[in-house]
Amino acid sequence: MKNSLIGRIEEQKILKKALDSQSAEMVAVIGRRRVGKTFLIKAFYNKHITFEITGLQKADQQTQLSHFHFALIQQSDEQEQSTPKTWLEAFQRLVLHLDNKSKNQRQVVFFDELPWLAGNRQSFLTALGFFWNSWAVNNNVVVVICGSAASWMIENVVNNTGGLYNRITKRIFLQTFTLSETNSFLKSRNINFNYQQIAELYMAMGGIPHYLKEVETGKSVVQNIDAICFANSGLLQNEFSQLYPSLFNKADRHIAIIRALEKKQMGLSRSELIKKSGLSEGGNSSKVLQELEQSGFISSYFPFGKKKKGKLYRLTDEYSLFYLRFIENKRQEGAGTWQHFSQTQSYKVWCGYAFENLCLKHLSQIKKALGISGIYSESSSFYKKVTKNEKGTQIDLIIDRNDKVINLFEIKFYNTKFSINAKQANELREKMRIFRETTKTTKHIMITIISALGIKQNKHSLGLIEKEIELRDLFLL
């Protein structure tokens, strides 16, 4: 099998296991828009696909049935005289089509953008359940269902209580590219940026393959960001306005959440978020948060020492942050816009937030660089408010390890080696003191620096900073 895939190693193992299985398999592939779900399935299963269809966005049932009918005609030798009137009839015709195929070859049936295909119609899911239970389960077939609306897929398919109950045999939650995969993807297109350049590109648009396809060889990162994000013809100039409506109903609620989180780097609690976004209390708000988190736009976490209360939400979608900080009000500036921004204070503030997000998305690489991959650990953050009697502090990343060590991280994104001065050293000691006194921990606290090019050892770092991680460590496989 010719495989042009970049990365996706674990996902390919799951797809191969389904293909090699002696039983019928139903594989659910879930991931945000333009993360590469369709490409993954088509590149891997290639010649095995005997029927495929992609749902049409915002189409009524009759239009979807007509679309299904046309796909069936294209991919079969028989010409149906009329469009099926119901989904049950459509799937019955699909069974007849697949029955005409060789039973010796493993068949793959691929339903792409299933939420669009089904819409809000229970009749589609009922017919899909009929197709699986009455035909597919007894045949040499892999059924792949794919969708960008993660919450819809989980609610209606993965957690289905009807005919599809417990029928999913394998699941893939496709994430954005890691830094390593981004590097490999760019190299496959003859683009050879260094670690810092790739990180800056990643912080602006994330590890979204469809966005990264716009990067051109022969242009610097600054030039590429200008062309992709600020030029009138740039793909990402107006992507924000299309992104959320393509995934969610009443997307203005989701966008309100994103806008509220963009303004708070540390994150917001549910009650703070609802207040700042203007949403009302109740089930709908919880559903909006769940949909955004399941689709990978926001992340939730508990501060250190809290397991049930105090959950915070944080904006972790790189493009949404970048759009709201820079693109939204500067769309007509054109060439040189990003070069101008890179000299401003707003750029430095964004860099700090975006680099923290990048580190939080590469925790497994951080643990590998620390040599603690085999040690159970939990990651969190820590925040203590200022009071009349006590100083406050904020620590964006903590790794609490089972070997009686806690790593407190200081994350810096500089273009040179980070050289700690006396003031910064005292601030780190104060953070460590406040953390120890507040949490009452007896574990050894290890100050750890993550920076682009490492640290420059001096009298202030010696005896204080016990571990350092460089940007290149985040590119570990």
C-alpha cells in the first residue's frame, strides 16, 4: 500500500487493525474541521473503498437523498431510475450495490461528514443501524463514519442508545499535528524552517494540515503569515467567520465564549465565562462548552490540588487567538503587517500566551525530555490571589509526580538564550515559597525552565534552576 501520510502513527495502527480484522468493524473518526480526517481515511484505505459519500452542509433530506443516489450511480454499474424516497430505501440500495462486489476483498464503506448527511433526522440513524445490524455485521466490511461536529458524533453515534448502541468497534479522535509532524509536513513540501520559525508559524495557525498547505517555499515565516492571514486573498483572513457556523448550530454562542476566553490568559471558571460571554445559565451553556472542548477549541483543567471544584476553561485554538488579537481589525493592512506587529508589545504578550499553549499541547514531549515518561504524573496550574497580607502568584504549568517531585515551570519565548537576572531569580524563589506554604506539600520542588534556546548559566541560575527544556525538545517523537 502506498502511504503518503505524515505522522498519525497511532491512528494508522488503529486503521490497520480494523482492516486486518476477521470481523466487521465500525470505525468512528472524530476531529475538528480541516484537521485531515478525510485525507487520513482515503490515503490509508485507498483501493479498499467501495462506496463513499460526503454529506452536504445545510441541505434538506431530499437533497441529501438525491446526493446519495448520484454517488451510488457513480460508484456502481447499475442505473437507478428514481431517487430513493427514504433513508431506509437508500441503504437497501447500498446493500445491493455492495453485494455485487467481491466477497474475498475487504470492503471499506466511508460516510464522510456524517452530521451533515444525517442532519437532525432520526430516520438516517435508524437506517444506518439497519444497514449495520442486518448486513454489514455479517460481511467482510469496514464501515468508517467521520464528522467534524465532535459533540454530534459523540452524542448521536458513539453514545447512541438505539440501533447503533455499542456498535462502534474503534474510535479515533484526530488531533492537530504536533510540532514534529508539522516539521515533517513542511519538509515533505520542501520547506525547511528552523525550530523557532516552525513554532511561530504553529502559534499563529496551529497544526492544521489544510492551513499549513498554504505555506510556500521561498518565503520567510513573516512573509507567509502576511500572505495567509492579512492579504485579501489569504485563506485565514476570513476563516474565523466560517469556522464555527460550519460546526455548530447557533454558533454566535460559541463565538461569544471564544471571545471571552481570548481576554483571559489564565482562563475562566464556568460562572465567570457565562457572565463575560453574556450567555444564560442552564443546560445550553454546558452544551456549548462541551461542544467547544470536544472539538478542540478550548481546554478545561483543574488548578493544583482541586479535583471537583474550581475547573477553569482556556482558549487553546491557535488560529482563533491569533485572529482575535491581530487579524480581525487589521484585515486591510496587507504586506508588511506581521513584520510591523512583531515589533510591538502586543506581539510579546501574544507570544507568551501562545507559547504556553504550545507547551501545554506537548506535555508528553516535556515528560520525555525530563526522563519521566514512565512515572505517573498529573499536570495543572496554580494561582493565588493577592491579599492585603500576602503576595499572589501564578504558575501556568505544574507537573506533580509520583516519585515525590513537583516541577514548577517558567515558560519563556525568547530569540536568544534566556539569561536570568537577580530580580527574576528572586521572583522564582518567591513563587516557590508561596506554592509550598499554600499547598503544604512535602515533595521536592524543582524549578524548570522551558525556553526557545535554553538558558545562559550565571550566578543567579546556579542552585535555583534544576532542569531546562529547549524548544527542540518539544519536537521529540
